[in-house]
Amino acid sequence: MTAPVTAAMIALADELAEAAAAIARRYFRTPVTVDTKADASPVSIADREAERAMRALIEARFPDHGIWGEEFGRVREGADFVWVLDPIDGTKAFLAGKPTFGVLVGLVWRNRPVYGVIEQPHLRERWAGGAGHATTLNGQPVRTRLCPALAQATLFATSPEMFGANLPAFERVRSRVRYPVWGCDCYAFGLVASGFADLAIEAGLSAYDWCALVPVVEAAGGVITDWQGQPLTPDSDGRVVAAGDSHLHGEVLRLLADG
Amino acid sequence: MTAPVTAAMIALADELAEAAAAIARRYFRTPVTVDTKADASPVSIADREAERAMRALIEARFPDHGIWGEEFGRVREGADFVWVLDPIDGTKAFLAGKPTFGVLVGLVWRNRPVYGVIEQPHLRERWAGGAGHATTLNGQPVRTRLCPALAQATLFATSPEMFGANLPAFERVRSRVRYPVWGCDCYAFGLVASGFADLAIEAGLSAYDWCALVPVVEAAGGVITDWQGQPLTPDSDGRVVAAGDSHLHGEVLRLLADG
């Protein structure tokens, strides 16, 4: 069954990204208050203010939809539609002045991510797609590229530390690609959707990290799953692999599994 | 003795960055021809065209100055003034569509880097400084920040692979900082100069990678040396450590040396 995503929901997704991006831009490269959360990740005033703004917009437009945000948790989890929000993905990059962080807006229908937005506020670049709409970057359609062999591939990953016990599996892929490129957070998935890179592999992510990425990559012609090749849902285990070329995706899954 | 850098040389440094940036922008995120050089690093049409444009400008203005460029080698090495050029630092990032690559222009006088420009073409961000001129970002003065302790520091490095045998030494620092952030190439040194981050540590660099960085970091109040704490010259060994706070720089040198 196709998700009954309406034009009003798609318009809201854009509006949420715009609202959060304006707040992120206001705080970017200024001294912001940084707290350390229970999981030792940094959270800033900008994160909180951006999520509050998005939540208020959703409550006003679709008061029966669920919301799941990184900073303020979940409401109406049982709703058919749930908005999964990361106000600032890549907070470390944000705090270091590096413009590869992003605002993530994912719309989930019956546990499936169906529409997504990745917004880079400083660059004013926005990928959006899903629910029958091909992915666009600032309104222009984008498409993943084919990659005939792993030895030709450009691979993005955010940091070696995030892999933990999964590092040997990741290394089996990294050691075989042409160019490993580090440190891109959600922005890497936009670059894969645009056909500038071939692979993005991450581990240790949370649902608000990937729910927006899935529709953006898929609606650009790519494949994005967990490391077992299963579809990503809000309950997945935090290991994500995206490929522009489905053949390459299969090859990478085999390498990740071959422990 | 103070280097006799003239206003015309400083104007030329800007002009070189502008010329190379325009070429980089033209090719960024388009399919470009990629060759692999002897050292397996990628080189694109954009690199070569940008360096040619910079060389022509130098030959026209200062025909007695030396030039040392990444793509086309050295001329007039014995000159007092030598322009050290990297048309696209971070070629892998450039080819992957990631806007953290940069144009590097370094002016070296009697083997000392005395003026530098770091330009990010896609973001149109340009750091410039040295020879008695405080570092600016797009014309606005910038300043490194103090960092009271390594445990508070944000650290940039481009990739774990580049460290090779130096990885254990680097890890002694990385494991003690608050936020390690990966994948920034020359842009990291601009962020340190601006006081958005505290440390940038690299290895395996070439002279055209660091000659531009040295004056930009120093004229913003920071310290940048090799891993032994020695001043960087075109003959240094490719291991670079920059800190916004000189006390932090000393602490990092001790950790890097303590093998």
C-alpha cells in the first residue's frame, strides 16, 4: 500500500527544514552553550531551539501525527504518520564551524520512512524526496550514479571511532575502495543521492539520523539498508549502508558480513 | 629581518586565489577527468588548469619570483621569493562533491612561509594573513581561541590512513580531546585560525600543503610547527600540528613525542 502522503505534508517538511535551518544559521560559528548528554554527545542551544520550532509547526498543522525528535523525545508514537527529527545532525561538526552538519526531517508512515529532507543551512543546500517524488537538490532533480566496481568507488564515513566493534567489517570495504573520504555526517548521503559519491557507511546511528536519509537516497535511484540488507525502520540497529548502484550495494553487504 | 612583502604581492595572492577558485567552481560537481599520479593521488583537469592560471599571473607580475606548484613542479628555486601553490588541496573531497577542499597560495621568503591564502571556492570563503597583516576571513579579522585543557579541545584531522606509522602518536592526542572531527583538509586550518576549533594535526603532507597554512594560523594568533616543534619550511617532513593556544600546542607536542 502506498503511503497517503499529501502535498501539505511535503510542504510542511520543507517548512520544518527552513525553520530549523534559520535557527542553526543564527548560532553557527558563535559561542553557544554546550552540554554533554548522557551518551557524551554534545547538545547546544541551537539543537533545542530548532527542534522546538519544528515541533510547534507539526502540532499546529497535523496535531494527530506523532513526533520523535532527538532532543525532546516522542509523542503519539502509535500514529500512522510520525515525524522523525534531528535538528542538527553532526553536532560536533556544527560546533567546530564545519558546514557538513544538517537538519534532518523524516516522515515515517506505519514504521516505514517515506519522505525525507536533508538541509545544510550554511550552504543553503536542501535535498528532498520520497513518496513518489524524485529527489531534488534545491529543486533540481538529482540521480545516483552507477559504479562498475568497488575499486572505483568513493566511500564516505563520518569517523573511525563510531564503528567500535564493527571496525574490522568496515575496514574490509574501506581497504578496497578507490577513495575513502571522512567526516561528512548526513551530508554524505546527499552527495551519494546526487551521484558525486558512491557509498556511505555508518554505524552507531539513531533513528532520527537515518529516517530522513532513506527516502532521499531511494528516490534518487540508490539503495539504503542496514548492514544485513534489511529495510531501515525506526527500530533498526544503527548500522547503515547506502549505495548509488545496487550491484555495488550487494558487493558491500557481502564484505560487511564476511567476518 | 622582516620579509619585504609588498602590497602588490599581497594583491597578487588574492588574485591567484580568485583565479584558481573560479576554475575550481566551474569543474566542481561535474564529471572531470581523473588520472592517478605516481603517488596514487587523484589529479583532475581542474587542478592543472587552476595551477596554469596562477603560474601565468605570477610570471606576468613577478617574473623573477620562484614558483613551486603541486602539478607542474618548480622554477627559479633559488629566488628570494617563491610562490608555493596547491591549486586544489583535498582533491578527493573535491572529486566527491564535498566543499572542504581549497585553493592554497603560500608566499615563501628565504625558505620561510610569510604570507598565505586558504580559499574555499564553493563557499566563497577566503582566509588570508601574514607579513604583518592579521588574518582575515573574507576581509574580517579573525583570531584563534584559547583552550585551557586538551580535554576541552576540538581536533581536526583529514583521515586515519594518512598517519601510517605515526598513527599511535596521533592516537595519544585524539584519545584525550573532547571532539575529534575528521575530513577537513586545509579548511581545518582556517577553522582553527577563526577560533572555531583548537587543533589540526596532519601527516604525509607536502610543502604546497602547508606553506599557505603557516602564515594564516600564525597571523591569527596560533602556533603551527612540525611534530618536533620546529618551524615549518618547504623542507619539513610533512607532519604538521597547529593549535590556537600555544600552551595546548606544547602539551600536544609532548604527547606526539612520547612514543
